[in-house]
Amino acid sequence: MKSTASLYNDYSTAMQQIADVKYASAVLQWDQETYLPAQGSHFRGQQIATLTAIAHERFTSKSLEDILLELSARSELGPEQARNVSLSLYDFEKNKKLPPAFVRQLSEAVNKSFHAWIEARRVNDFTLFAQPLEAVVELKRQEAVFLGGTADPYSTLMNDYDRGLNVATVDALFGSLRPALTGLLQQIQERPQVDDRCLHQHCNKDQQWKLGMEMLRRIGFNFEAGRQDISEHPFTINFSSQDVRVTTRIDEQDFANMLWSCIHEGGHALYEQGLPAAQYGLPLGEYCSLSIHESQSRLWENNIGRSLPFWEANFSMLAGYFPAQFSAVSLRAFYHAINKVQPSLIRTEADEITYHFHVMLRYELEKQLIEGSLQVKDIPDAWQQLYRQYLGVDVPDHKQGCLQDVHWSHGSFGYFATYSIGSLYAAQFDAAIQLKNASVYDEVRMGNLSGVHHWLRQHIYPFGRYHSSGELCNLATGEPLNAQHFVQYATQKYTEIYDIK
Amino acid sequence: MKSTASLYNDYSTAMQQIADVKYASAVLQWDQETYLPAQGSHFRGQQIATLTAIAHERFTSKSLEDILLELSARSELGPEQARNVSLSLYDFEKNKKLPPAFVRQLSEAVNKSFHAWIEARRVNDFTLFAQPLEAVVELKRQEAVFLGGTADPYSTLMNDYDRGLNVATVDALFGSLRPALTGLLQQIQERPQVDDRCLHQHCNKDQQWKLGMEMLRRIGFNFEAGRQDISEHPFTINFSSQDVRVTTRIDEQDFANMLWSCIHEGGHALYEQGLPAAQYGLPLGEYCSLSIHESQSRLWENNIGRSLPFWEANFSMLAGYFPAQFSAVSLRAFYHAINKVQPSLIRTEADEITYHFHVMLRYELEKQLIEGSLQVKDIPDAWQQLYRQYLGVDVPDHKQGCLQDVHWSHGSFGYFATYSIGSLYAAQFDAAIQLKNASVYDEVRMGNLSGVHHWLRQHIYPFGRYHSSGELCNLATGEPLNAQHFVQYATQKYTEIYDIK
């Protein structure tokens, strides 16, 4: 009989080689978004498809299954090893539940619906998208049945993004979040509104780039283990914890878009750079969940990156890059401008309060789509109605309405909630950091972020997928995830900014 | 029995998937040379190794062998299909002749010798490199025996770079080239020497970059199917004929280095962009040989790129980028400067006459190494002696002597000759172009390169590996490769420049 050590070695070698192929495919995707010449896209698509197929073939192989089953029966594994094996087996078995013919069918349907979405959006016509989307919804409902049965299909789909997350939990969280934010938003809207014109001055491209790079450096992004480039849509991607790449985009009339995108992606990247390199290719080297990933981007983007102390430390740097634009703007006015609250149509441009309404209504809609209580053709009306109800805005067209997000066209049902859940985690982590170190924001005010880094390196980064999001939160903050920390954070911050009595 | 069409389809699908993996690995290598952050190199090495192993495994698989053998027996294949199959079978069988244990041993020896070379070069001590290189030489001798028997081991190794090239041919070519160039060099040295100080003025980096990009555009590089980036050593790499990438480097004291590197790599790239996309992954979609590849870079770099007509068309552009540096320099003085002949120590910096001596003496040395008549430990003395004999220069140290090239440390024995052979092909093609179109250089003088492009698109690009280099040359020029065209070209050009009576 093979020794456990040697068997574990077989397992980790196999997993690392699968990771090599997946990360190679990720490099090809990164290149596609950043540097690929136009005519290269056809063969590039083929190259990515071949690598994806190889990785899939290896991860679903009989030989890996044998190793996983044999290892699961061994008692000599250390706790980390045992956790790796059990998570890999979980992934393996989940994969096996989906018949290859179904996977192919879904992939083809998604491909069709993605291209239909692009065209529908271009010509602002939802009907072009409706049928392909219907096919995807139907297949996602089938997928849920393959994976978890008929009891709670939408929860089953959410598991793909955050293992353990379910409708009951999210309903409860959003149930306490929504009235609190509705009340706060109403109070804000009764006050004099913030003037944010200082954010829409012309700011030179090259200077913006330098500012973004400097900001990444200041928040601790390690350029020895990563880089930043330009792409149409900002994203973070990694090819190991030692090579984590972010991208940004630059609009000369909207430097804030660039800057907070750097901080947001930088937060994702700090997490990836902090994951244990020794677990390369294994579950404990991977991020915990999309919710936790999003908590890291939002903690940096909002809790820290839109705080007054942070800008006490960094405003002079900004004014140094753009003296003509900012030497006459006060820190206070700037702080208000970057925290202006205003109901709007586009999720990705929303402030940190109204953002959650965008998410909550998408969550409601997709839950109903998967549960079968909403038909695809009725999405535009339901969208219009919920935007009126949640945000008090009228949706003038589909482009600025239900065609704005790519997610559904990709079949990503169950994803949206993790955006808001991420903010809730971020606020809860932020509170825990301050509880641990009461003067942490005094340090931030001096440009010293080590208190934040220290806490994250202790409580979040080293665990990979060892814990579920919920367990990680319990261990890191001493309590289960709840909306109160975010509500408290938001209430305190915006009561002060809007001078609410 | 499976139909031939369906079998051929299996073959091309298998080959295309292998190409997908190889090109993916090439993307990872390109990224490694251009954008990889420092800490990323460890896992990147692992990722490339895994892809290399997958491609090798698939290309040596029993299933591919069965398809190839079965297809070779079918008579219904068209000539192109038959040629693809026979070349793939040739590659397959060559691969099979090398035992896996031997391949591993060679790869480890090369890895050691490459690192030893870096260190030996750094501290200028050949003895650090001698032993690892000896091991590589010994293994390359064994490889030659595996591949072709004991009769002519060095010719066998040359086959790797140019199928059909052999010692007899190269000896004959160099035998006529060397005395002619020796005579010409002597005549040049008796004349007043060229002043090339205009090439060593300070030229701003950003302007150099723009100049290089403009030059690539002017020679016809398609930026929709390729791009240029910066790397330590310039190279050309492709991931399909639709995505061909070149790199350059910039030294502010030596803009000529940047500019002719752009033209040189651009020539390689034009060839790759011209290969038939429909043959992606198949031999007919690949370059003919390293000699022919080099003919393409040298034709553009030297025959065209250092010609007076070319600079009649482009000198004002150069002076536009660098007015302070070139407005007082005459076209004639510039033309002389870029063609200055002077024996020197470093191959890659040599002019187009003395370059061949650098190559010929390396060819002599490595032939002797592989045939066993020269010991590795005696390389430095032999190097010193040949540099005196061929070029009349003293080699002051190993760094500027036998440690200057990476090739031997990589086990690339049989490669060097293709550099000179490439120049001979280039001159012969140049002559054929002019024979076909007597006014082609009058067009070049007007900035019109279509005559050159047209000829290359007709006679070189579309064939891939269909013909051997020798056959291609015969078909394109009507005669076998010979040194006379180069000798004639060089004699005419330098007699004029140096005003030799």
C-alpha cells in the first residue's frame, strides 16, 4: 500500500498541474483583455478552450478520483491536508454531478446568450435577449436540480459563489438592511445635497495613471508580485499569489472612477497576494468565497478609501498630481464629494448606500426567475417597478435598465448577492479591526495602514478555503455575519456628512 | 474503415490542440520576457514546464501515431495534406528516436549549463562553465547518434534548424565566402575609415519608441495582427499568424541598435504574419527553416534597411524625430555611418561583412566539438586564435570572447551557421527580386515597398514547410543557394562606400 505521504504528494502534484493549466489559461485571458491585437482573438479563443478542456479532463479523471477517495479514508493526514482533500473531493463530486452533455449544452447556451446580450444592449432591445436568456435560466434550474435537488434551487446556485450561503440567510440580512437604508436615504434626501463638481474636472491621462500607481503602492500592493495595466473593464486576476494583476481604465473627465477602481481592485489583489504560496494549486491556496473576496475590495474602497482619515493622509498627494484642479478644494468638500449619495440607474456607478438597492432588487428578480415565479419576458416591467419602489427612479431604457449587467448572460445566477454581502462583511471586519486597535484610524490619518494589514494578515489571508465565509467571520469577529455593523457605519458616516439631526 | 477526410480531420484537430498548448506556453514566455513581476518567475517556470510536458505527451501519443501511420497509407490525400502528414510523421519519428530518459537528462544538463554560463559570464571565468558544457556536448553527440547514427553527427544536429543542411554544403559555402570577404575587408581597411559618431548622439527614449513603431509600420508590420513591446533582448514570437509579437530595447546612446533591431525582428514578423492562417497547427503553417527565417530578418535589416534608396525615403522621418541630432547630418554621411565596417569582438554588434567571420569561426569550433577533435577546455585558446586569424583582433577576456553567446549553454549546436546562411539566402532573394522587377529599388526610394512584399508573398510566405530551404530557394530564384550573390552585393556596396578602386 502506498504511504499516505506519497499519496498526498500524488494528489498535490496532480492539483498543481491542473492549476498550471488553469493559470496559463488565465494569462491568455489577461492578455486578451490588455494587449491582444484585434486579429488574434479567433485563435486565442481556441487556445483558451483547449486549455479549459485539458484542465477539466484532468480534474474529472478516474486517477484523481481514486487518489481522492483513497486519501479521504486515511487517518494520518494533518488538519490542513485533510481539509484540502475534503474540499477537492467536494469540488470533484460537484463536477461529477453534471453530465458532460449538460455542461456542453449550458456552455453553448451561455455563449449564445452572451452574444445576444451584446447585440440587445447595442440596439437597446430586450426582446433580442429574452429567448437566449430563457434557455440559460432553464438550464440553470436544471443545474440546480443536478447539484442539490428541487428543494431550494436558488440556494444551490448561490453555493457556487459562496459555499453555505442560502436564501434564508440572505433574506434575513437584506430584510434588516433594506428598511435601515431606506430610512437613511430618506433622511439624506431631505438635507441639502452635496456638490461633487470637483470630481468632474479634466484630469490628464498620464497623471491619472501615475496617481493610480501611487495609490496602489500606498495601500500596500506589492509590485514585485503583481502589476497594473489598462483594460476596458477593470479586473483582478492572478496566476499564483506571487503574480497578481489588476487593471484600470482612465476617463479624463472622471478621475474618481479610475482612482476608486484602483483601490477596489487593489483590495482584491492584496487578498490574493496574501494567500499562502505554499498551497499553490490546492484549496487552501484559494480565496474563501466571492463574498469574502468582495469584502476585501469594499473594505479598501469604501470603509478605508472613502474615509476622512484616509484622505487626511492622501489629499495632498492628489493635489500634487492635480494642483490646478484641487488646490482650491478643501479636504472637507472633497470628502463630501466622494461620498455623495444619489439614487441612480447604473449599479456600478452607485454610491455605497444606494448600491445595495441595485443588488437587492437583482437578487429578488433572479430568485424569482430560478424559482419560476417570474418569466424572462416580464423582467423589464419588474425592473422598472422595483427601481421605482427601491430607488424612486424611472428607467428610461433597457440599456440603462435590465441590460446593464453581463452576469445573467453568463448564467451567473446567485452572484449578485455576494456584492452586498461583501459590504456587510467589510463593515463587520472594519468594526473588529477598530475593536482590536482603537487608534487604527489615527494611524490611517498618518498614512500608516499597518494596523489594517496586520489584522487582515492574521484573520483573513492565511486561511484560503479552510473555513467557509460564515466560519471565517465568526472566528475573525466573534459573531455571525449581520447587517448591523454596516447600518451603524453608514448611519454614523452619513449623519455626519449630511448633518442629519 | 474511417474515411480519409474524417481521419485527416482527426489529425488536424489533434495537431491544432497541440499547437494551442504550445502557443499558450509561448504566451507565458512572452509575458515572462516583457511584463512578469519578479516574484512570479518560480510558478511561471512550473506552468511552462507543465504545458511543455502536455504538448510533448500528446505529440508522442499512440493515438496520434496510429492516425499518422494510417493516413500515410492513404492515397486520396491532396498534395498539401500528404505533405503535412509526412512532415508530422517525420517529426513524430524523430521524437520517438530519443528515449524519454535521455530527453530528461539533456534537459537537466542544459538547465545546469545555462545557469553555469550566466555565472561564468558574470565573473568572467570560463572554468565555471567548462564542465557543465562538456556534459551538454557529450549528450548532443549522443543525440546525434540516436537521430542519425555515427556517420555525420554535426550534420544531424544542423537538421534540427534546417532540414537537409549539412557539413558538406556549409563547408562549400563558407569556403567560397571566406576568401572573398577577407579580400574585401582588407581593401576596406586600406581606405579612409567611416565616421559614425552621428549614430552615438543622445536620443530620447520616448522618441526612439515612436520612431521604432513608425518604422515597423513603414516596412509593413500589421499591428492588427501583432504588437511591439520592450524586453531585455529583442525577439519575435507568434501565437498564430494573426498574433505575431516583436520586442525591442532602447539605449539612449545608441538609437541605431533599437532601429535595426525593429527592422530585423520586423522582417521575422512579416514572415510569420504571411504564413497561411488556414494551416494553423500544421507543418504547412510553420516557417520553413531557421535559415529561411533569418533570410527574412536580414533581407529587411541589411539589403533593404541599410540601402541608400531606403534611406532616401526615410531619412527625413528620422530627422523629424531627432532634428537636433540629424538636421546637420547629410544623407550620404548617415548612409556611410550605418554601413561602417570594423572588425570587433561581439557578434551581435558586428557589421554585415565581419559578422560572417564571427559565425564561421563558431561553426568551425562547434563542428570540431561535436566531431570530437576539440575539447571544451581548449575553447578559449581556439577562440583567441581564430579571432586573430579571421578578424585580426585580440580577445581581452572570456566575457567578450567565448562566453558572449547563450547558444552552446542551451545545447544549440548547429544553429550558428543558419545566421550566415540566412544572409546568403537574403542576398540571393534580393537579386531575384531585382531580376523580376528592375525598378524595385526606385520604388523603395519613393517609400514604396510593395515590389518586395509582392515577391515575398509569392515566393516565400505561402509555403510554410512545404519545401525544404534548398528547394524553396531553387523555386524562388531558379538556382541552388550559393555565396556569389552575397559576395557580389557586398563588393558592389562597399566598393562604392569606401571608394575602392
